[in-house]
Amino acid sequence: MSNMNKPPLVIIHPLVLISVVDHYNRIISKTQQPRVVGALLGERKADGVIDITNSYALPFEEDPKDQNIWYLDHIYNETLFELHRKININEKIVGWYSTGSRFKPNDIQINQIFYKYTTTPIFVIIDVHQFDPLSLPTEAYTSVDEISKSGEIVQNFVHIPSTVQAFEPEEIGVEQLLREINNVDTQSLSAKAEQK
Amino acid sequence: MSNMNKPPLVIIHPLVLISVVDHYNRIISKTQQPRVVGALLGERKADGVIDITNSYALPFEEDPKDQNIWYLDHIYNETLFELHRKININEKIVGWYSTGSRFKPNDIQINQIFYKYTTTPIFVIIDVHQFDPLSLPTEAYTSVDEISKSGEIVQNFVHIPSTVQAFEPEEIGVEQLLREINNVDTQSLSAKAEQK
């Protein structure tokens, strides 16, 4: 792809972040897997901005000793996307996510798979261990063709501006949820439940 | 089922509520459908408490003039559950949800479908328009057999105590997210994005 297709901004919606943290916590607690990977769904708007509104986990394995050995279940991806389309025809596959804090050597290879589903796959790295409120826990990238010193075409990731933002109904939902969670005193959980 | 199987408490996790609100907002804004319906996934713990940790939307249609005419795509449900099991083998189908504020006449019929997947299906009504922070926007039910005046066995819903609660990592995630969302000033969105 050329740099012309590079989106000016990627907007990541709250549901995506919560789903990814959830996916990570459930998988990592039960396996030796160092990271989790999944598909990102959303829409490219007329101004080129990409809204990432949904996601799902993908079966993914890699050899910790040799990252050239990895497996992503693309049949699973295609089946789940077909099902998802029946619920929401407007959301397309716009790219993929991985938990972590920096690139892995095989990320550019994994990214290749997503050219099958979208013209400009977005790769979002989500740092589930990053709790600094002044810094967003996500970084977005897309890949570009570059000419190496030896004259070969190689693919590299380039950074894209990204932000976490909710549509108004989502924002109300998240705010309300936080109040609810803070209201729940785990010590008196059953007592509260009785009151209902 | 007998009342013996009635769980003492249903715990609904944040991801479920955010997903359902999201499902509702996306479907309702684009169709004439009055409500949305989906599957609830989770685990029954040793003490009988049910943790509802995940959910997905289901294709559902009903005739607004005759609620005996409705369609829920159970093949879709079974296919999506099989895919979900590949990611998380511990989460089972524990019941279903509907948006709304009260029962519909066909709910007890829809509930029957879920006996195929679990011994005690839980039905959760989620009031997406309820924004009173002192009252949880969810009510949980299960069905019991009762003897009618004419001596017939009829199924009715009975209320189960429920609460919204997060595991610690989820809570940190939701709190962080709220800070992020509050930090985003939509007026200066592109300026903020440039700074990254």
C-alpha cells in the first residue's frame, strides 16, 4: 500500500479495550501464552478516520523460542466474521490487535493475513499492564512498503495517531457502570443482593 | 426444574452490560426492532452462584402485533458457542438476555430454548434506558414449574438476586477507561492525536 491510504486517526471505542483486557486476563491466567491476539471491527469514515467499535479473540499460538513459528486460525476469523455480519452489517474487519508493549518480530508477518480482509489493516498494540492515566494504553500502526538499502521492497509499520473515545450512549454506559461497581461493597455483597 | 436448582445469586460482569448496551444502540438505531436478545456465558460456582462473564448478540425477530410469532436463530447460537469454546473452554451458556424493562408474553417460550444448553437457564432483563445510579439496570430470573388452578403444570419466572460486580483486573480496566474518556476533549481531538 502507499502512504496515501494511511488513515489520519484511529478511534478506539471502550468496548474494544474492555474486551481485550478481559480476553487477556482469562487466557493468560490459564495458559503459558505470552500474549493474546484478535480481530478489530469497525468502519472507515468518509474523512478516512477509522472507528474501531468491536473486536473478538482469535486462536493464536507462537513458539516463544522461535517467533517465525506461529499459527493464527484464519478459518475461525472468517467464520466468526460471517456470523458477526448477521448482527451488524456495517462493521467490517479493519485490522487486528495484540496485547503487549512493543512489536514482535512476527507482527509484520501476521499483519499480512489481514490484507485479505481489508485494504489497509490497522494493527493496535494494547498494553494491558500500563496504568498511567496520562498515557493511553494503545498504539496504532499500519504497514507501508519501503525500499531497503539493497533495493528490495520491505514492509514496515508506521505509527498512526489514535485515541480512545466513546459515542455518547457508550459514555453514559461506562460512567453508570463505574458508579455501580464503586457502590458494590464486596463485604456486604449478599446483604445487598437480599435487598433487591 | 425444581426450586432446588435456583441459584442464590447472579453476578453480572461489566463487559456483559457494555456489550448489551452497544448491541442495543447499534441494532435499534438501524432497524424497527423493539428489543435485542442474546446469549449469556459464564460459570456456575460450587456455591451455586452464577458468574455471567460474557455474552453475544443473537439474530432475533418478533411480530410486534402477535408476540407468539418470533424467531431466534439457535443454529447461530450453537455455531458461535462452539467458536467461543475454542477461546475459553470454561465459559458455558448460562442463559440469555433481553433489553427492556419488563417481561414480554413470549419470554417464557424463548426461555425454553435455553434448556437445551444448560439445566437452569438464567434470563436477565437489562433496562438500557434506566440511568438511576441507585438502582441496578438488570433483573435476573429463572423459570419454575407451577401447578395452575386447573391442575396443569405451567412455567413461570421467579426472581433471583443479582448484582453487577467486576473481578479486580476488570475494575481497574473500567476505572482507567473512564479517566481516559473524561480526558478526551472532543473539540481538541485532532490536536491531542498529533501530540502522541
